[in-house]
Amino acid sequence: MGGTFTHAVAIDAASLDILGQVKVPTTHQSKTGVAEGVIQTLKKLLNELNIGPESVSFIAHSTTQATNALLEGDVAVVGILSMGNGPTSWLAKRETKLGKIPLGHGHFLRTCHYFINTSKGIDKNTISNAFRALQQAGAEAFVISEAFSVDDPSNEDFALLIAKELGLCATTGSAISKLYGLRTRTRTAALNAAMIPKMLETANLTEKAVQEAGIKAPLMIMRSDGGVMDIKAMRERPILTMLSGPAAGVAAATMFLRISDGIFLEVGGTSTDISAIRNGRARLRYAEIGGHRLHMRTIDVRTIGVAGGSLARGNAKRINHLGPRSAHIAGLGYAAFTDNIGNCGIEFVAPKAHDTSDYIVLTSKDNSSKIAITTTCAANYLNLVPNSDPASGYRQSVERAFTALGTNMNRRPAECANDYLDLASSACQPIINEFIKAQKLDKHTLTLYGGGGGAAAIVPYLAHNLKTRFVLADRADVISAIGVALALIQETVERQIVKPSQEDILKLRQQAYLAVQHMGADPTTIQVFVEIDSQTNIVRATANGATSIVDPHLLGKPPTQQEITRTVATSMHLSEQEVKIDLRTDFFTVYKSIENNHGRFWQRPQRALRIVDNKGVIRYQAQDSEAILTEKNLVTAALEEMVNRLSNWGDAGKTIPNIVIFGGAKIIDLSRLMDANQLISIAHAELESVPGNEQIIILSNRN
């Protein structure tokens, strides 16, 4: 569900072919809200494609409702039932008293507070009275938060049971996050509770529509970290859907476009979402609301107010700004999409109240109509948009638009069109450069990937300015809906543990594994990524897996050997003759570049590696790394030898190399662990289902 349209796609599970797509305007004004748009697209898709409900094996949707609720302040008043005991009870009371939480744009989440000292225990009557007092103060949803409940949640769970008996909408701090930090945990839980009433209404309507359509598959909801969860999990933690709109596009980038390394830009009409992907994983960060951090991780997506429908601002001599107003928000049609534009002139207007009056629009000679000149129009004028692309427009119309603009400014039309795209490019470049540095992406082999209906308006010109390759996605206009369809079931479990033992790590791994299995992931597809942050003592296990019906990694027609070699060589910016196969198992092949310093004797030759799966998809990229072939039975000795040989010693002690194992069909990333014992214990857990004599690949490089 986008701000303008709700898109739906149907995908063949055996081939990943797009069987069809539909869209309807997002139903903001409907009595049943945006859920009505989901219901309409679902019915329309089933009817137009004549799909029987019994053949639907997986159904999921992404919604911007949680994000929009926060942006618009459309949230419930939250009552915080706080608990603590002992000499620090005053601190627990202070840390959970949040007052008005800023949401941005002048909106706030109002909270009310009631504290119970639990030194002498708690009982049902005390808890019930506390809830009644909060209700009288205006609370519509409730949070139960106690100091150190991540270690012992029994009091929170007891109070939650009473809340449910009273028919109240409530959640606990420890159910939302297992991290220490009472104030941040309470704030996160309060935002979650504030969304529950509205999100429950939408969830119930959507689930009812799915059931009435006769679809037996469980309804899945997109998460902000790029995975999906079942509707039961969403009802408990709707906050996890916040910012899930951009996450759907990133899911498509990794699962549909099969991006291993690169920058993904999802270009809409009003804004562009930019993210970085490294070795098939998007960068994550903790979310913030009103400048305050939350105990919730989201895909690191940067949004800018420049896109395919952006209007330019300027004066009679030059174009000096782009956006933030777009043609859609201004209620204007694009010149590129308007046929038979007649004689016209240029006017400078304020599209909306409080806008500056320097936005450039096309106007008819009799001033009876106005048309937008957008970045999409500029890209069409400069012949950057492929004919079959969603952004492709009428050639004659854009020529007349930029001829009028050039005449008005006494400049060549092409110069004006270039100004539009130079401004768009300059808005994107700082973010891309920041991602390149943070993700350690190789500038020389970097590829920009464009999705969204406006991708062709921004990405080709931007790639030209950055002197890099670009790829425009097929079905770019429905890329987010495709991402939702192919997203993996996902769950993250994290705890703060000082000097975690192998038992601690394996316990967390098992919790994450069981969580996604319970939601319907096929155990044979589940992978768990464990990372340890030595600075914050956070141990985090993220599990994901496909349903038993479809694993997007294993589908699709495999390419020929020549096609694979060409893909690998292109990703290395080398010729096919400069690439060769190094190692191979039944599931993965390691390609390496032939060492060549091109005559620069003072430089050490660099060797690029690409690990390709048996469907011809590059799954991992590395520079100047080492790959070895061994058997599962010998993995302990191989890991110990690599750690001893490649570890670095410094002021902070021993730093082990980054290790990634390719065993069976799994990619086991061990690069965020701290010592050899942790590596070996997680490796054995992940390789449990792999036969003892099966060959595996171990990739390593120094930190």
C-alpha cells in the first residue's frame, strides 16, 4: 500500500514469472480505511487472472499505515503502568514517565503514567485499580514496563493477563525488546501500543477478506527489516511494520533482482528511497522517532524529496532548485504523459498554500490549464527512458515543454533538461557516497539498481555522473509488491550479555530458529545469522526462511555457463578471459580474477572473488580474500587453522578474520563473531543437516 496507489501482483511459484498486476487508488477516504484498497486489489487480481483460491500458497502485504499514523499523529493515548522496587524505584518511576513523545511535524503521542512499588509484591486488585486510573486519565492503549523485566518478566506478564481480562489493549516492555535501557524500551513499547487499535482494525478487515476469498494460506505482513511475519505477530508488535514500505523494495532488490552488492534506488513520484546492499544483505540500523532512538531495527533507507514527479523552481534566467513539491501533490499532469500539447508558455506558481511562488509549470496560451514539467519529462527529452519503461512519455510533448522553457530563459532546451537531472543527481550523490564508505563497496565495480515507476527519470543520469553501471528493474512500477511476495519469514532475537558463552549464543540462535519455524518457514530453508557487538554487549540472532511452498533462491531457469561467466566478469569490470573457476561444490562455484596489476609495479595485485550459486546468481563478493575447499567433517580443523594464521593482534587484543561458510545450499556468515570457539559452535549448528563427507567452501579475509 503506497500513498497514491495500492499495487498487487501474482507470481508463479515455480518460475517466478509475474502472472499479472493490478492497482487501485489507495483508499484513504474509505470508511474501512486503507484496508479497503487491499481487499479491492485482491478481488480484482483473482478475478482478472481467474486464480482459484486453493492455488494461492502464499499471500502477504506491506503497509505504510503505521508510518502514516505516526507522521499524522493518528495514534491512541497510551497509559504506562510502571513498576519497580528497592532503593532505585524512584529512578524506574522517572525513566518511564514519558509525557508527550514528539512524532515530528508538530504531532505528539500523549502518555499518562501510574507507578506501582513492587517491594511488597503485587496483586490483582492493585493492578486493576491502576488500569482504571489510567483509563480515567484518557488512556486508550496500555504499556506495562518494569525495571529489569528482560531478566524476569513475571510481574509484567501478570499485569498483562489482568489487562486482557479487563478487555484492554495492552503490551509489555519485555515483549517488545529484550535489551536493557528502561526508558528506550518503554518508549518503544508506548509507540507500539499507540498503533495497536488502528492496526488491529485493518488487520482484522484484511484477514477477513482473505478468508472470504477462500484462501487458506496464512496472511503475512511486511516487516521494517525486510522480512515478513504472520498476522499474529503483527497484532502483538505493529511497530515492526513501521517503515516497511521502503523495506519491500529492498526485499525485491535482493530476492527478485538478485543484487549481491550495489546501491538500490526506488524512485516514486514524490520521493526516492536509497539503500545499500552488501553481499546480499541490506544495512540495518536502530529506528528513531522525534530524535529518540527505539529498540527496533529497520533497513537503513534514506529518503529524499526528489523523484520522477519533482517540480523545479527558479526564475526567468535559471533553474536553481528541485522539489520538494511534486506534480501529484500539486494536482498537475506530467507534460511527458499529456498528448497533443499545443502552443504553451511558462509560469511561476505556488502549487499549494505556503509554497514559494517560484515553481515552474507549463501553461496554455489562454491560461486555461497548467501542466507539470518534471524530472521524468527531462529524462524523456534527453532520450534516457527506454520505450517500454513505465516512465516513457510522448516525445512531441516533452519537446514542446522544454522548447517553451528554453525560450523563456533564453537557453537551449537541452541545457534546461540537464539542469533538472543535475539537481536530482546532486541530491542523491552524498547519500550514495556515504553508503559506499560505510558498506565498503568498491567504487570501481559499483552498480546502481533502479526500481519504482520513476527509476528511469533519475538512475541513468545519476549513473552517468558517477561513472558507474546501472540496471533498471523489470516491472519497476510494482517492484515493492514483488518484494513483498518474495520476502522471507524473519525474526530477530537480541539480548545484552557480557562475555556470552557458547551456550548463550546457541540458545539465542535456537529461539530465532524456532520463531520463524513456528510462523511457517520450512526448516530446510532456515538460516540464522549471529552477530556480537563487543561495545554494547548485544548478541543478536536473525533467522529467516522460506515457506515450504517456495524458496526464491532455488527457483528460475538456470543460465548457461557462458552467461554466468559474462555476469561474473561484468561485476568485476573485467573481460571474460580474465575470469576463471577456482573452486566448486554441488551448490556453489568460486570464480576469481586472474591476477594482473596492469603494469603498475608498485601496486600489489588484487584478486577479486565471486561466489555464484547453482542458479547463476552472484551470492557473495570479496576482494583479496582466500577461499578453501574442505569437507564438513574437517570444518573444525580448517577453521582453527584459518583463525590462527589470519588473526591480527593489536592494543584491543586478538581480532579474528571474517569467515563465511558455503555449506550445502546455505550461506553461513560468521563475520560478526568474536573468537574461534564461537565460530566453531555456530558452524556446527548451521551445518547439522549437511552430510559429513559433503564438500564445503570456507571464505576468509583479515578484518
